[in-house]
Amino acid sequence: MFSAADLKKHNTSLSTEILAGVSSFLATAYIIVVNPSILSQTGMPFSAVLTATILVAFFSSLMMGLYANNPILVAPGMGLNAFFTFTAVFTEKLSWQVALGTVFWSGIFFLLLSFFNVRAYILKAIPKSLRFAIAAGIGLFITLIGFANAKFIVAHPATMVGLGKLNASSLTFAAGLLITVVLLIKNIKGSILIGIVLTSLLAWPIGRWWGGTETIINIDTIVSQPDFSLLFELDMVNSLKWSLAPIILAFVFTDMFDSLSTFVGLAEAAELLDENGEPRNIKRSLVTDAFSTTIAGLVGSSPGTAYIESAVGIEQGGKTGLTAVAGAILFLPFLFLSPLLSAIPAIATAPALVLVGVFMMKPVVKINWGNLSEAFPAFFAMVLIPFTYSITQGIIWGFLSWTALHIAMGKIREISLALWIIDIFAILALIL
């Protein structure tokens, strides 16, 4: 699959793909620690969730590379882990075993939708202007995540958001951002990865020599043993009840919109399109996403989904599944070496995330801003993604506003059957 001829066909090389995989991994690796920190609040062992997170990321990303041949990493999704913990377990009072069962059954439903190409059919119904807007909105969302990770932008009681304090961390982030931009302008190969490494080195003195009482980078131990105690601990029987259908459907709808919008956004921004202008290998990519959710329930994690941070590796030059394979392999050693991730603080990957936002704004010029019936839904979707801190909410309101405007303008015939189905899913996602 990854022969020299295939790489040449995609205008890439072995070294570029591996470098891109490393970059995507570094931008995504935070989930190894963040996911267990959220799910462990349900009573699940932290170490076991960490192991499950790595297993999901490894097998899913490997499948994305080998089966779907796309440079996109897959791992347990942010937002989905919060829904698992705070809604399924805390609000609905499910045991974590039953909650894992609902994840598994939502994955099975996903697989059925994907194998029968229902989601790909729905994808084709998304108006082009919304596709471009989703790409830009995800870029803005990634940028916001980067700024927040660096505490360059913080919550403010009066203005909701505001500029963070000018301190050692923010100055280190600014320096890392400047270094990475300069490297990119000079077309230095591996500039994003180099920027992450150099920013990490700049962050090492914080709390030791200057700028704070706590050190940002701490490594107490290097080796840790994997904990497989959550494997097959899900409750398949009690989770398959009619009363739990809303939970299963909520996982399905949320993951569906997240994955569809991520594939569309990355494909449009990086031009990973087939001869018909559709996201490349979309059916296989969606099957992989569904597989990720299914195995997540089996090994002990919240649903897996395609990661928007894959844009870091794509911008680094990753164009084939080899990028995902390289990223997948890098997850595996952290079954034993997870403490080493503390050597890469959030402010080190933040500059890369901010710059990805710049790169993903390119599709905005393809939107027909002179046609308000197209421009307004696109703008609505684009700004709501970062403003609501949710890809799902942005795409839902983009769909609904596009449909509402076309009905009001007497253009109801332009609304396809698939888009009507999307709107029904969107409304269900809002009320469930």
C-alpha cells in the first residue's frame, strides 16, 4: 500500500509521512492522560482507563491508516468522554459497566450505518458552503483550544473570555509560536515538530529558574505497567434496554456529527478529496470511526472518533495512511512510558494548534459571500463551532439555518431528502 510509487503519486515521501505522524501524535497525545482523568471520576481505575485509551488510539489509528489510507488519527473523543461521565453516569445514574455497554451498542449501530453507506450518503447532502465553513470553524476551534491550553486566553467574569496574564507560560508560548511561524516561512522540513520540541525545552525552566512556584514539566518516573482490568467489563445485557435508547442514540448522533464534520473539514482544508470532490475513502473512514467506538466499549473507554488535531500532521505534509500508521505506533510504547508525556506540556503543542487554524481558514474564500442564503448558514456554523466550544453545535445550527432560509425563500426543492434526514438527526441531537 505504501510503496514508493504510491507515495510519489500522492506527492509525498516516507520521511515526510513519518514526520507528519509524529507531529499528529504529539498534538493528540494529551488524550492519554486527559481521558482517564475524566472517566476515572465514574469509579473506573485511572490506570486501566489510560491503558484502554492507548489501545483504542492504537488499533483505531492503525485501521485508519491501513484500511482507509487517510492521514487521520482516531482516539477517544473529548466531549464524548464528558457525556459518558457527567450525563450517562452522573445524571442518568448508570453504572460505568452499563455505560460502557451503551458505548458498545452505539458502535454497532454506527457500523451498520457505515457498512450500508448511510453516513456517506448523508455527507454528500451537505451543501458545499457548509463544508467550507465547517473546515474554517474547526480551524478556529483548534486555535481556541491552543490559546486556552497556553492560558493565553482565559475565562473572564465580565467579558466571558479575556487575555491571560503576561507571565512565564504566556511568554514561552509566544516565543514558541514565533519560532514555529519563522520555521514555516523558511520552509524548514519538520518545522511544526521542531517547534514543539523547542517550546518544550523553553518550558523546562518554568518553576525552576523563573516564572512561578510550580514546575510545568515534571518526570517522577519513566516506566509504568499497563492495567488491563477493564477489558470486557462492559454490561452488554443491561445496557440493551429500551429505556437506554436515548443514551445510545445520543452517543450515535454526537459521534456522527463530530466524525462527519471532522472528515469534511480536514478533507476540504487539506484537499484530501476524490475525483468527485468528496472526502477521500469516506466510507472506509466512517467504518473505522464506528469500529473505534465499538472497541472502546470492549476495552473500557468512551467512544473513539477522528481527531481534528490530525490537521497538525496533515499540514506537516502527511497525505496517506502511513501518517496514521506512524502515529498509531507511537501510542503503543506509552502503555509502559506514559509518564514521559509530561515532558511535552500544553504550551508546547499550543503554537501548532494555533497555526493549524491559519491553515484551515483557506476554504473560506470558496464561500459565495454575495449570496446571503448561502453565506449566513456558513457563517453561523463557522462561528458557533468555537463560540459554543462544540463542533456538533456548529454543524447542527448550520444545517438547520440553511434549511430554514431555503424554506423561507421558497427554495424547498433545493433541500434533498438526505438533508431532511440530517435535520431530523440535528433536532434529535438537540433534544436528547
